[in-house]
Amino acid sequence: MKIYIAYTGGTIGMVPSSQGLIPDAAFADHLSEHLTPSDELQHDFVIQSYAELIDSSNATPRDWQTIALDIQSKWHEFDAFIVLHGTDTMAYTAAALSFMFEKSDKPIVVTGSQVPMYKVRTDAMNNVLGAISACESVARGVFLFFAGRLIEGDCAHKAHTSDWQAFHSPNRAERGVLGIDWQWREGQVLDLPCVIRIPDMASGAVTLLPVFPGVRAEHWRGLLNESVQGAVLLSYGAGNAPDKDAELLSVLQQASERGVVIVNVSQCGAGSVVAGAYAAGSALVNAGVVSGEAMTYEAAFAKLHFLIGLGLKAEEIKREF
């Protein structure tokens, strides 16, 4: 198997500096030393470090596009792809890639580490080798692999800052769990053609709208400025927000009427939005907010950028959700 590994930046390849940890431009060479051919590792690896390495805290939707275009340019040369990425925004990137490589007929696995590879106690090689094993075992799809969990790309959520198991799949069972052997989730694999669509995604097109006790209209007005085309509403519970504040709801309705697509996802760790189950949720529906159902906010944010980038109109985007 010929596997392309893209080091885009992130903790896995960082080294100390006077300003703290920074991405190491020589990381690809260090990693290749760990992936020399052996009886158990018979693949042809090509490891490439990006010219401008990304601390994932600085990642933007244009970086998703850069990674996707890189994979697309090598699509016919390789059997599988591994993206090494920082953990802070890894779930956003995995979700974005899952939309850009819809029904991928090759494995694309995003991974990284909680601790840099240069340290003695690190999870770096476990995650890299697990991602390689996933590529060997999974025929197709976009995934995030971390600490033995293989998660669908659009289902991952970063849930812990300091545990080895940094990522969860709150609303769908993991595709696979790697212990001594793989344990796979049963499910039908549809034999559908891969669709690659990589739109131009502008930073700032989508915002997040937090719901919190005492939220007021002026809190949201600045976020729903004229440049915004989509918003992810982080609601309470099953999709609720204050319904007694007419001015607050008017901000949502006015934005929706001018073409901003507002998607409602729960700020809870797991579970689904049930639009209209409570009066406080019905008020959002009446204001033009659409349900994100069981999507993570990372996936909803990435999907909005993707659909807006495709040039779809607001009503078309709402139908996609």
C-alpha cells in the first residue's frame, strides 16, 4: 500500500523554543526514521511537511481547503492518506474533509497527539501506527483516529484537554476500536461513487452564537454582521433558547430573512436537537432557525462553510441540513 502522510503542524511534531512549543520543520525526517520497512510495516510511505506549518489554534477554513487540494493532487498516486494535525481544531478539519471527500473510496485518516513525539512519554507513534492500521483495515471514508478510537470524520468532538483519549463520538458509535485487535461497528457499507468538491471557503463566513443565562440581543448583533452568511446556534438541551425576549428573537429572524442560515445544535455533550419539542425551541423555528439534529458544533460549522463555499442559496443550504 502506498500511503501519503501530510504533516500540517500541531503538537505531534512540535519542539521546544524560547517562546514555547513550535512546529518542527524537520519532523518529516524524524517520523520517517520510525517508519522504516519491517516485517509488520511493508508500506511505501511518502511523508511531506507543509512549507507553512500550522499551529491548529491558528487554522482557518482556507487551511481545510489547502489540505483537501493537497490530497486531491495526489489522489491517483496513493492508496491512503494520513493527515497529521493539531488537536485544538482537528475535529473541524476532519469534518470539513468528510464533506469535501463525500463517500471517499479511499481511507483519509486525521490524527495527531497530545504530547510531542520528541518526549519519552508520548502518544504520537501509537496514534500514527493506529492510523496506518486503520488505512490497512478500512476500505473507504474520512476518519479521525485517536487513542484507539476510529471516529467518523463528521462525528468527532474534542472532549478532553489532558487525557490520552481527547476525542469522543458523542452521537454515533465509533467505526472501530483498536485494542490488541480491531473491534468494528456493524453497519452497511454503501458502494457509492466518491464525490470530491473543494470549494473556496472564506474565513468569517460563519459564526457561533452562544446561548447563556442573560444573553441579550446586543450580544448577537455584533456576531451576525453583514459579512456573515451562516451561524451555529449553541442552544440549551434539546434545542432551546430564551423565548420571552422578543428583541433577541428578532435578531435571529432579521438575520434569517436577509439570508443567513442559522443552524441549531445543542451545547450539551451528547444528544440531539428536537425542534419544537418545547415552546422555547418552537420560538427558534418560527424565527427561521433550522435544526442541526445530532451534529457536533464542529461539523455544523464546517458544513456551513462547505455549502456556502459551493455557492448554494440559503434555502438550498437549509434543505441540506
